[in-house]
Amino acid sequence: MKRSVIEIEDMEHLSPMFKGDKGHRLAKLVMKIFAIDQVNALYERCCEHSGSDFANMALKDLGVDYLIGHLERLLPLREGPFITVSNHPYGGIDGVMLVDLMAGIRSDYKLMANQMLAMVKTMEENFISVKPKVGNEAMKPTTANLNGIRETLTRLRDGHPVGFFPAGAVSMFKFKNLRVMDREWQESIIKLIQAAKVPIVPIRFFDQNSSLFYFLELINWRIRLIRMPRELFNKNGNLTRLAIGNIVTVEEQAKFPDAHQLGEHLRKIIYDMPLPDTFVLRSRLRIPGKDAEKKVALG
């Protein structure tokens, strides 16, 4: 079993400069500078677990707990297909939290994840891997993305839940709005959601990465991306807040004739969602063992 997320061999595939003895030493230095070695160490400590168990163990190892608002809105989701849509302020740990929460309720929950998050092999049972669009560039359909779309539609038709970060990338600071927000949601994802015709559950994350992370966007998005691993380790002791929105029924979705309008409606629900008056602490939720299908005790 692979016991690290990124290995020297992965670095070799990125660039020939990492090949050979000198290249390996350079790769180790780069991994240390950008905290990739810390990510690997975290993975190794938790990799005996898989799926939502790994997600829960990784969050505990990081010292990260989170608060959930309107948890009772998940009660109708014990069976049948549904879709979750969420903003993406963290770009990684928010996906781990979603799997931890939602797969605890429904062990068949899968999250559509970019290839970077999908490198966490211990969670692949809860991921549908795709390659998101970079910037505003047009992108031809890839085999991986077509397979991901097929898997998503098949899972929903078979009665399973699927989650999306419709932006397909971490949020950024928007000077126009003077707040951290997702980039424009990908039309292909909204069309997929629209075609599914199943209930939609909006989930909003209210917090965000460090100010430095968003400042680096002003220099270059690639530099910000390099900062991403360190953002995993600066949240120890923080209580991230998320809330469950009202379920958007198939009938309500039918009021929007095209994907763009539906996407704008869902996005507005996310960003207009008020901060709940009360929250439930995730660590106080009781999750029965696998014999009980790992369902979260909501009551």
C-alpha cells in the first residue's frame, strides 16, 4: 500500500530536473520547503484507514474540528439520490470535511474531486476524479472527465448521492465584491446537475484560508497553489463553520429553463445563506460502527 501522497517518482514525472541523485536531493528540498513532506507524514499516520474513516482520522491529526448549522436538514437524506453543492474556500480540507460528514450519514456518498485531491488514495472510494478547467481556457473533454460524468450519472440513477464543488477550484479574493468567493461555476457541472433531476443540498463554508494565501493570487495563481499544503497545517484549534441550506427540490429546479440560471440561483443560495444562530460540534456527533452502516446519529 502506498504510504505517501507525493513520492520522488511523482516529482520525476513533473520535471526531468528531479531525476538522478542530485535531482532526488532537490526534490526532497522542494518537498520540505512547500510542506509536502508534512502532508506525506500526515498521510502515513492515517493511511491504515480509508474513506470517511481516513477523513475523520486526518482531521483529528490536524487538530481540526468543525461546526455544523441546520444539521436537521440532512434527516430526509437517509435514502435515495441527491446532490450537494458547496463553495470551495479551502481547496482541500473542505473536501475532507464533506466526506467526513456526508459519508458518515451515507456511506455511498462520493465527491467529484480534482486530480490533486484524488491523489489521496485512501479516500478514492469517496472520490470521482476529474480535471477541472484552468482559468477561462476552453478545454476539450478528456477521457477522465467523460468517465467521471458517466460514473456520476450512473450513481445518481442507481440511487446514490454525489457532491460537487461547482467552481472546480479554490476560491479567490474578489476586489469587486471585497470578499473571498468562488470563481465562475463551471457550466459543464451545472448542466450535469440540471440533467440529474434529483434534490440539491446547498452547503456553505463560512470561513477561509489565510490572508497570505489570497494575497499570493495577486502574484500568480501557481504560487498560491504551491502554498496550498501549508494551509492544511495552520487550522489547528480553529472551528470551521458550515451550514446546510434548504433542499432545492426537482420542482423548484424546473423553474429555471437553462443551466446558467440554475447555477446563478444555487450560487446565490450559497452566498446569501445567513450564519446560523446555533451549531453542532462535529466531534460531539456519535458515529456508530460499520455494523450500523456508519450513519451519523443526528438526534
